[in-house]
Amino acid sequence: MGAPLIRTSTPGIYRRGSRYVVDFRDASGRQRRRSAATLAEARALRSALLADVARGEFRPASRARLGEYARDWLRTYEGRTARGIRPETVEEYGRDLELHVLPVLGARRLSEIEQRDLKALSRHLADKGLSAATVRVVMAPVRALFATAVEEGLLRTNPAAGLRLGAGVRADPALKRRALDDEQLRRLIEETPERWRLVVRFLAQTGVRVGELVALRWEDVDLARRRVHVRRRLYKGRIDIPKSRFGLRTIPISTRLARDLRARRGRARDEDWLFVGPGGGQLRAEYVLKFIVRPAAVRAGVPWVGVHTLRHTCASILFRSGWNAKQVQIVLGHHSPAFTLATYVHLIPDDLPEPSFAHDERAGLTRPSPSGRPTGRRRRAAGTPRAQRGRSGSASPP
């Protein structure tokens, strides 16, 4: 049983726990109830409801649940593409609702969802690692579908109205330049549709920016020497040269990546772009994030991953492989090794190897081995004759 109703000083308004319940009757005499967060809101709500009943404008609250309404709303929304709404936008709305919103609020009735629930959802998304900008993108269809519910008379007010979606949400700063470990990268690639796996692998292994990726042509790839030449980028919707001379660079690629690119080249003889979009032609930068990387990241259990995360992952792999800051700077196209070091110092392994000094070796000093026994050549004691070689050529003891 729920908490008991406690009368307040206002007729028709009761308190239940931390909430207030508005009690009234509709035009047919049927008892109705609504809830509010504060006593002031409950009083205003009751006055508005009684006025609606008096004018004959009262409509019972919708019993539809958010999940079923959202899917119906999307089907209706698809019919609006003729009015300038791109099909990709509808697809993106549906994906964001299914991945982020409906698992949390899908079973709730539309009439039960309040602004505080949407704020809680916004915080939940940020806790998962989504940036404030991404939270706003995810919540955009939520605001739109609630506005439609109000237009259709299913709701009296839009709980998202006036809500600054994503405001005050700040992702953990540690996630900003976080890199994937080997297991996370493996899961991300596995959760990427087969058609796009080479794109994800290419980003993680070369560290190119997404604007550089979509501007690459086959003429920029030297498969024989296993090199990729970055000569241009996509900037503000057009192909342009890199913003600095450091962006013009040559990146080595692995034997396996070169082999897989060669196989793809054999299947795409007539293509100019290295990677093409779903309908042919140049692959769009926003498509890479919204339809390739982000959905795969959610399925892989790393929802905080963005396209730039793969650039950080490349830096991490290179540092773990023993590359120095100057070498990593060249690959990433930074203006100086100092900038690379300052940006990615947290990715550099901090397990220090045992130092080896050449002058110790020349002096004949011994170095301790992992077993604790001395290693290296011992110094010959004064007066001890050198080893004499026998007829067999093997060294004989002194």
C-alpha cells in the first residue's frame, strides 16, 4: 500500500509522502486525481482543472505509456519528411529514444512523467559519460514528442517546456581524453556492423580526425609502402587543406590494415573516396559519429566513446608500443611534441624499466638479474691468465 493521504488546509488537496494530490470530479461526476510537487503547484493545478471542467474542456489523462507512444509518434514523424525533415533525422531520433530514453522511462505513462523525471534522465545520461551536448541531442526528440502529445490533447502541459536540456550536466573530466583499452576496442569493433568495421579500425590505428577521414581518397593511400598521406580535411562542409602545415603528414599503417584496404579496393574499383556513405558518394562526418561509432559504443558498454576517443586510443597504443612524443606528434598532426605530451601524458605507461648504462658495461660492472644473481662479464682479477684455447677451439678454464 502507498502512503496515506493527509488533508491540507486547501480543500481537495492532500499530501502523500513528499507529493501533493489534487482531488476533483469531471463533468460526469467521476472522481479524478492529479499530483504536483509543491502545495503551490497543486493549488494552481486544481484551479486550472476545475476551470477546464466548467468550460467542458477537460480531457482525461492519457493512459498511454511513453514507449508505445514514442514508437507511434516516430511513425507519424516519418510522414513529415516532405516538409524538410530529413529521413536521417527521424532515424537518429528513433535510435536515441531506443538506446537512451525508453530503457529508463519507456514503461511510465505519459501523464505520470514530470519535469523532475526528465532532469533525472538528463543526469543519468551524463553519469553514463555522455557530454552535455550529446545529452541535448538525445533529449531533443523527448521534448518534441511531448509537445505533440499536448497538441493532441493527451497532456495538459509539456513537462519538457522551459527545461534547459543538458544544462548543468557536466561529464567526468577524466572521460574527456579517455582512451579505450584493448578489450574495449575489441568489443567496439565487434559491435560495429561489418560494413563499417574498417572505418573504426582505421580511426583507431591512424589517429586521423573524422574530417580528415572523410576527405581521404584512394590516391592518398600507398598500399605498397603501407602509408597514408593526409593532404586535406572537411571543414565547414567543404574540402580544404589542413589548418596548419603539421596537418600535412604521412602515417604508417599495419600490414593487416593495408591488406584489408587492398581487399576493399578490389571491391570498389570505381570509387574515388576511400570510404563512401551508405548511399554512395562521400561519407559524411556526422554519419560516422551518429550512425557508426555511437550506436556501437552503447552496445559495447562504453557509451562515452566518441570519434575523438579513437584518436586518443591511437595515441595510447603508440605510447605503449614505445613511440616517443615527437613520433606521436607527427602521426597526430600536432604543432609540437610538447603539446602532444601535455595532452596525452596520462596515457604514457608509468611502469619504469630497469635502466641500462653502457659505461657500466664497459667498466665490467655487474648488473643484477631478476633472480638476484650477477649478470654480465666479470672483471678478470689481476695476475689471472686469460683463458687458453684448446685444439677444439673451446675455451678452457684458466
